[in-house]
Amino acid sequence: MNDNKQIWLLLDSRSYGGIETHVLQLARSMIKHHIDVEVIFMAKYGNHPICAIFTQEHIKYRVLKHGLYSLIKSMYIERPRLIHSHGYKAGICARMASLLTQTTVVSTFHSGEIVTGKLAIYDAIDRFSAGLSHALIAVSAPINARLNNQATIVNNFVGIARQSFPGTDIAFVGRLSYEKGPDIYLKLASYFPKVPFHIYGDGPMLEQLANTASDNVHFHGHQDCMDQQWQHIGLVVMPSRQEGLPMAALEAMAHGIPVCAYDVGALNKLIEPNNGWLAKTGDIKTLRNSINQWLGSSIKRNFNRSRQARKKIIVQFSDVATMPIIINCYNKAMVRNHCSHQQIKPRLVEHSHATN
């Protein structure tokens, strides 16, 4: 039997969102820790924007031609050390393939949203079949609760860029859908008619939002990558009705950008009084006052808040802080699957960026 020591990150993806950002960060961190990794797409839905980043960064990836059949065949022939699924369909397919190939499967559950329609069916099957995985990971306690607390809670995480002083723009970064609250963001913008409010993202509410937005709101559309945009942003406003632990908040704070948000999902693990603002869900007055506070703060106060936001990410939500927990989950999963592979022993890389 081929003793392949490669780890596969499996996803079924049409666009670039939170799960895709998570997989990118995970692949980067594995390479950084000298772990052989490949990203596997269940199907091709046009030219996926993240593939250009994979190519640029020399991250191995492939797209399966025949979905589940190709996955089972590839797993049986190549015998990866472990397959780590992300998202509803990928998780279901990975577990089905594992039953036939005896491959170790770890599944991460990302979504804290209560979905409807076809997605609700996938969500129910995904959670019902979760026990077939050899280890479960949830990115927040509420998500773990929906899994009957069977999962290991592992924070979403990001790599840390070098420190730079944030910009001055107020921004919404995310999918333009009801659970993300872009309509609430527009209402906030109407309270500050002389202050530009920016929106980075696309989604089903775009036309409705564009027709009702005040003149100070600027739409920038979907962004394949926010790396060039963070330098312009000084405050991210996240009035979500439902969340897990959003990657947009992590990325913003990693760049020293404070976040003003409703207290939903696991955001209270991330945002503290010294690095941002939280408000009770529906309390738009507190969000408005928080924006006012940011606008009225001195350069020194905003810089200190920026440092604290960045420090929070480095200490608790960076790849260096999180990867040992994920590797431990992998090793426990392989033991549970009676796997003959040697345990994963990454060569940890010391973090090179200061916390200031």
C-alpha cells in the first residue's frame, strides 16, 4: 500500500469567502510548518479566484473531474495520510469516501448561520453524519453546541502581516446577505452624511442596497483578495445578525484595524473594550455611538487601539497559536482510525513579527 504522507484539504467552492480564506491560511501554515499539503476541489465552477493565489504561492491544488467518484478513486489509489474537509458538501463526500477507503477524515464546521432551502438539507446531513469523521473541529462554541459539543473548538486564524498604520475609511467587508446586516450598515451610514462609508463585497442584496443607499456610500464590489484594500481602512463595521468567527474581522484586526460589531457568534472572544466595540444585537444606537467615538478619538488613542487589536490576533488567533491544536486533532484522528502512519511532527517556525 502506498504510504502517502500528504494531507488533503477538501472543499466544494464556487466563490471566495470565509471558508476559502480559512483554507488558504491553513495551506500557508502547513507549508510554513513543512507539512505536505494539497487543496482538492470537488468540482469546477468556472475560474475560481483563489486558484490564482495558489499558483502564485506555489500551493498544490487540483480540481476533480467527476466529483465523489473521482474523490473515492483518488483516495483509494493515492492513500493520503489524512483528508480535512471544509463546508457542507465536502464534509459529506469525505465521510462517504472514507467508509470505502478507510482514510482518516477530519471535518471543520464553519457556519454559525441558520440556513434555509437546499442548504438546510446539506446542513442537516452534514451534522447528522458528523460522527463518521475521526475528529471534528468547530470555529466557535455556538457551532460546537449544534454538534452536541463533540468537536474541538479551534479559532479561525490568520497569518500576521507586518505592522502598518491603518487608513481612515469606514468599511463593511463581507457577503451582501441578510444575516450579515448590510442594510443595518446603510442605516448607520445615513447618520453620518458627510462621512464616506465603503462596502467591499457582493451578494443577493446588492441591487436592493444600491437602490436605497445614501450618497456617502461607495460600493467596491467583490474582492478576490483584500490585501491591497486593508491599507485604506481604519474601522470595520460588522452589524451581523448571525456569525461564527468571521475571517473578515480576524484579517482586519491582524492589520491593526479595530472592529465595531454586534455581539453575535464568537465575536466576543475577539473584540474587547481596548481593541474595538461590541453592541447587543439590534442596538444600533450603540453602534452609532461607537463610530462617533472612533471618529472623535485622537491619533494616539487610535494607534493604541490598533496595537491591541493586532496583539489579540497574534496571541490567540494567529497560525502559530492555532496550528499545534490542529495538528493534535490530526494525530488523535489517526489514532482513532488505527492508522499506521507516523504521527505528524511539524517543525514549528518561530513568529517573526513583533506585537507592536
